[in-house]
Amino acid sequence: MESSELLEFFENQNLNISNEIWSIEISYSKINSENKKSEIEKVIELQNEYKSNSLFVYVQKKNSEIHKSIEINGLDGGFYLHKSTENDKSQSVKLNENNLIMSLGFTILSLNLNEIEIDWILRPDIAELFEFYDLENDILLRGEHRIFRIDKNGNIKWEFGGRDIWVNLEGKREINIEGNEIRLFDFESNEYLINFNGELLEDKPRIIKTKKPTLFTNPKRWFYQKVWEHMTKVEKK
């Protein structure tokens, strides 16, 4: 796939996700976003200083006449809308009963679908956030610089940092949950093993160093790699 096609993909994303209560469509587009504003019932402004493109969330409550349409403004940074699958447990969007949890650039938030209000919002890393994983009743979030365990109320239980950023371009998955332990790989493929309390169990530094790209190119390169993996792999039946 050409880089222009991947760029177009990131500028025009759509995701459908549902559970027993809700059916949700999420739309992000840099093209014709103004046309969608006339349909919106509620606008949520995250940060007025960021005049970004809008994320649109369309909500249908199952077995009900309730329809809701929301526009979220003030997003900064790049993001890749995806839910977990059988083969890949990473996700940037999750429906947790009546809450929609989304990792969007520098921000992760939990949107209460009944009230159409944000229950909690965090900007925990100094750089961008990527995907998160289910960890017991919490989520394990990968930021560019730190790994965070966050509970369902948006409280950070702990954070963990390595020698380098949490972006690996050599094909190693940065976060691997193995039983009751978590194996991590950073940019230089240094390997760490921590427990569910964020305590370091093993530290295996890599001797051979690789050239690090600049901070601002890392997220885009990782996003492109992630999309390519999702588009080319086949789900298990």
C-alpha cells in the first residue's frame, strides 16, 4: 500500500462497535466534516486552543428509540480507531457497559453514553498515546514514554518507563500480557518483565543500538505499521 493511501486512511476513519446495550458509529474525516455538523445534537469541547478536525459519535440504544449524535472537538495528535479482535487484543476504542473509552492522540477519555458527558479524561504522557489492553478490571495504556494502568474511574494506579520510548519498529509487540506478567519491548528492543503492580521482575538490555527517528515521526510511522498489519492479516475463524 502506498503512503498516500495510508495517509488517506488516517484522514478518513470509521469504526462501528456495539455491546448488549449500545450500537455506536465513530467517524473522523478531514473531508466534508462541516456537512456533518448540522446533524449534531451535542458538541463536547475538550480544549479550545486546539482547532482540530472533529470526531463524530453516533449512538443508538438497542431496543429503544434513543438516537444521539455527538461532536468532539479539541483533539490533538494522531490516532488509529480500532477495537480488539481475537488475534489482536490491542484497542483504541472500547465499549464498557454504558461508557465509551477512547484513546485519541494525547488524550484518553471515558464518555458516559446515558448522560452524554465525559466521566473522566486524562493526558498522562508528555507525548502521544497509542492503544490499550484489558487488564483484570482495568486498562493498560501504552503512551509513547510511559505505560499506565488505569482503573474504570480514570485513576492511574501506576506507571512504568523504560530506557527508550514505547515504539518498536522491528516487529516486536510493545506490550505482551502473559499470564499474570507483562513483557515489554521499547524502541531499542530492550526487554522488560513487570508484574500487574508495575514492579520490575526482569530487565534485559539490548547491546546493539539502533538509530532512533525523531520524536515527532515515531507516532506516524507506528500508526502506518499498525494499519498495514490490520489490513493484511486474516482473522481466525
